[in-house]
Amino acid sequence: MAAFANFVVRFRVAIVLAWAVALIGAMVALPSLSGEVNSDPSLFLSSNARSVAAQALGSSLTGGRTTATITIVAARPAGPVSTADLAAVDREVKLARAVPGVTSVRAVAVAPSERAVQLEVDVAREQTDVAGLRPVVDDLESTFATADLPPGLEMHVAGQVADNAANNKSANGGMKRVELLSVVFIVVLLLLVLRSPVAVAVAFVPSVVSLLVAEKFIAGLGAHGLEISTVTQTLLIVLILGAGTDYGLFLIYRFREEVRAGAAPPDAIVRALTRVGESIIASAGTVIVALLTLLLAGFGLYHDLGVPLAIGVAVMLLAGLTLLPALTSLAGRAMFRAAPPDASAPADGWWGGIAARAIQRPGRVLTAGVLVLGALALAALGYQTAGLSRGTSAPAGSDAATGDTLVARYFPQSSASPASLILRFAAPVWEHPAALTAAQSSLSASGLFDALAGPLDPNGTALAPATYATLHAELGNPRALPLRQPASSTLAASVYQAYRATARYVSQNGTTIRYTAGLRAGPQQSTAAMNATPAVRTAVSAAARRSGATASGVAGQAAGLYDVSSTADGDMIKIIPVAVLAIAVLLGLVLRSLIVPLYLVVSIVLSYLAALGLTTLLVIDIGGQDGLVFILPFLMFVFLLALGEDYNILVMTRIREEARDLPLRAAVVRAIGRTGPVVTSAGLILAGTFGVFALAGGGIMNGQLQAIGLGLALGVLLDTFVVRTLLVPSAVVLLGRLNWWPSAMSHRVQSHAADQLGR
């Protein structure tokens, strides 16, 4: 590290210029991250998930993994649609077909009130990427202005794809708020802590540069197939800005300490990087290792979360070891002209005094801390998974929100985002229409549905099974029928439109049918609907048996989220032990001990459970939410396990350094006193950047993203002010020279009789 530090100081100007070139090159050559973000977590499921298999089963009707369906609704609230209105709908069909990516467009249903027409737009997509569908939705919205709509006729997009696209757009706005608030918060706190604008710039600029470069590089990977979620995008911002600023504080505080000890700035930066560089490398390493364990996950959102965030931390590490010390070397004493040394300040400071009092009775302090954290951890027993009740509906005021409202008003038997109940038969259903009656009767008798639309009730007008079979024999494929009933037809208009609407519920070959259902449990995105999925699947299986269907399945948001939650829970059981073991091994190598990693990991696990319990109390018991988003416990564990060790590594390496020349108790007091200000400042900054979620959390999960931010912030604060301040120093004193067993350091630790009595 000393040789590397000398190299950085010597070539500091060249290093700064190299980073400037890298930043400019990335900004020019690589795509924007916001354009590669996918806002639908269910799209990260594997093909083995039951909801995905159901979607594939009914792909000819619901859209498979290579097709998306966007709804357009044209409505005249003042009265029935006119001939001029239908002509405008025909024009819109032609305009929509010309939109890039659109494969087919047709008007599928006229409302029973005749005040609205529903169109379906099929879009081919090579990947299930919401960000890729958003331009198609935007282009469709732009066609409304050129369709020459008659006065009083309005046209809007609707449905799940349109909702996801609107949320994707809203999420990008939320990310900008997160970035802005994070920057403002960090800069203000740095000014309060460092009291020098120059020092603030030196500490913060490497984080900003790292974020911009990492975002562009990750976006490039996204353009080549890497799935990137809203959660990934948001966490990348706060992780790099927060952790990067922490590394800046680690180095700058040590640099200032060396300068105050009388070292010249060039020598001070070499000494600081030599001493702190190992801690920075180890800290970033624990985060990267924890993130890479996510590659073992079966759930794509977790699996694809690891690589982008690990890349971001790696970029931040590189900047922390090169750009940060180079800027520090260039700034030199100018960073602290506004903050001269305080000769009257005690050597070990306020935190040293707290540590001295804590280690007077280390056993009592450790016991009390464990009991408090354990009591908070018990509240985690009340944890339960929530749906996305405030996130997957289109944002208020969006075109999709208006369209969803019109669909609900004029097609009440339908839904803008229904559950799709899929049945497949061996022969066309018009050859045995009684199967339709059996299936519909079975589903209705289950009592799970408050709305059910299918082949015999496609648009609010009921069709008898025999009538449906007769109409198919007379009129043929309903997809080929024009929107306006031919003058030669003698059918009642309602019957004609009802048969024409069956195209939405029966495949062209007649072997696959679907029912779109509204659940009595609640909207598709709600927690209750998600929890009702097993019962819904049972009801559909029973309907399949009664009607003679050969296969069945349930697709939709609730089923997808249920599979997401189940898969995520399984990943926690698989990944958490691996992450704990990997970080324990890394800590053992860094701290040269087999003992210290054991209680450091245990302390972080305990603070994690306490933070999860406290979050459960605040969000569910006090806040009144149905539950916590499925990803929260997992993210909290991975991030608190990794980030919580940052401060422990800094503290323990400093204790080891001081213990070479001081008795153990004095070494602990000195180390806590010297690292206290930097760890406290770093912890507040990291907790604050995670806490930005609570103020600006947006996108698909809204309040749930806020809960993620709250949980992570609470965990960091507990680790900063309880674990690092009280539990770790107490454990160090209790174990004495055993802390560094079996390294040679265990034989060099000086312990006074007071240390022995303390044990």
C-alpha cells in the first residue's frame, strides 16, 4: 500500500485527467440507465414459475414471453358512439399498426351501453422489458392526436402494460428526486462535519464520478440483455453516493490526523492511504462478495441485482484508491484552512470517553446491548409479505390511469388488469360448448370471483352455449368480423357484438379459452389477492376437471407476485448462509483472526434482526400497511451484513494498530476515539442516503421502497451507534489477546491487570 500510495501522489494529475476522460467517454458512448430499467418484478421469474407457465399456456390470448398486449379504450361519456366515432376508431387502428413493434391491432369489444370501444394492440418483444415497451406506449398515445377524433370522443391507453410503462416514467422522475435529495443531504452533512468546502468537494466528487461512470457501464450491459430493475437503479444511487462518501471520510479524517501530527501533506496522504487503504479495500470487498452471492439466486431480480451493484462498488473502490487520494494530494492543506487543529481537544475525544466508560464493565454492557437488540428482533416475528397495492396501478393523472377508469366504467365485467384463468381442451370448444357451461359454473360456484368474463359472457351480453356454437357455424372466425355490423345481418346488434368479442376469450383454433376475473379478495396488485392465489389455482384446476380440460393455469399480477414472493423466500434460505460464510472468511483474512469474524458477523446478524423488527413495528403495527415488500428482508440482510462490516473493519484494524504499542484497554479507547468521528459521520451519511427513500421513494413500489429505505437506515444507525460503539469494544476487551488468535498478534497484545479483571 505504501508503494501504491507513493505512485498515486506522484501521478496525481495524470490520474485525475484519466478519470475525466473515462467520464466523458462513458457519457458520450454508452446509453442511459433509465432507458434500460424494467419496472415489473414478475418479469424476473423463470419459465418454471407457475404464473409464467400459465401465461405461456394462453399465449395466443394473453401474450407470452415474446408478446405484450396494450389496451386502447375510446369512449363517448355523453352518449352512444356514432358512425363518425367508429370511423375514428378505424383510423386509430391504421395509425397504431404503423407504430414500430406493433404486430396487430383490432377493435375487440363494444360496451353494452355502446358508449365505448375497446382495442387490443399486440406488440412483439424479444425480451420482457418494460423499458422497451414504454416507447411503444408513448407512440400509441401520440397517435390519438392525429386520429382526428370527433368532439366528445376521448381515447386512452389502459391495462397492465400501459400501467407499467407509466410507472417506469414515474420511476425515472423518482430517481431524479432520489439523486437530488441524496446529493443535497450528503453535501450539507459534509459541510457540517468537515467545515471546509474544499474538503467536501474532495470527499464527494469521486462518488459522483463513480456513479455516473457506473450507471453508463451498467446501462451498456442492460442494452445487451442484463435485466435492471427499479430497485437496482435506486440502490445503485444511494450505495455509491453513500458508501463512496464513507470511503472519502475514512481517508480525509486520517489525512487530517497525520497533518495535525506534523506530517507534510504529501507524506500525510501516503501514510493515510497506507493505513486506511486496506480498510477501504476490505470494506468494498465485503460488499462485493455479499452482492456476488446473489448470483446463486433463482429469482431473476435478486440474481440480476448482484452484478450491477457489484460493478458500481468496484468502480467506487477504484475511485477511492486513485481519484480520491489524488484530489486529496492536490488540495493539501487547503482542505482544512477553515478548520484549524484544536490543541485543547482531548486526544481521544468524546467517543473515546464513551468507550472508556463502556469497557469498565464490558460484560454488563454486552449483555444489555444483546438484550435490547434481541427484544427488537422479536418484533420481526410479525413480518409478513405485502402486495404492491400502491405501486402497480398507473400513477394518478397519467393517460393509463384515465384509460383504466374508463375500462372499469364501461366494461364492468372486465378489468384493466384482471386475473387470467386459462383452460386448454383437446378439441375446439364450439364442438362441445357444454364444456364452457361446466367451466363457468364451476368457477362461479367457488365464490372467489366478483366479476367473470369469458366465451359465454364476453362483453356483458350473455350467450347460450348452443347459440355460441351456432354463431360460429354461421359467422366463422370472430376475429374476421368488422366492427360495424353488416347491413345484411339479421342478428341483434348486442348478439353480434357479443360473438365478435369472444375472440378475446377463445383462441383461433378453439382449443384454448380464458376467463378474465376480478377477485373478491381485492385488486390484483393487493396483498389479499396475492394471498388468494393458491385458492384461485385450486378453483381453476377443479373447473378444468369438470369441463374436461387437459391443462389449466392462472396468470396475472397476483399470481406473478405470489410466485415472486415464494421464490424470494427460497433464495433467502439458500443465499444467507453462503453470504455469512463468505464474509466471515474475508474478515478472517483481513483481520488475521479466526475469532473476531465470528462475533462481528453475529453482531451484524443481531442488528439486522433488530432493524427488521423495528421496521415491522413502524410499518405494519404503527403505519398500518398490510406487510413489507418481499425484497426488504433480503436486501436488509445483504446490505447490512456487507456495509455494517465497513465500520467494524475500520475500527478493528485501528484497534490492532494501536494495540501494538498500547495496553488493550488503552488501545480500544484510542481507536474508538480516533475512528468515532469518521464512523459516526459516515454512518449518518449512509443512513441518510438510504433514508432518502422515505422522502423520495417512487416507481413501482412507492411506499414499499420507502420501507426499504427505512429498514436499511435503521440498520445502519443501530450498527453505528450500538454495535460499533458498545458491543464490539466490549467483546474485544472480554476476549483480550484471543481476538487475534492464531496470528502472532495474539502474543504481542499487552494486557494490564485491569484487563484481566475486566474479563
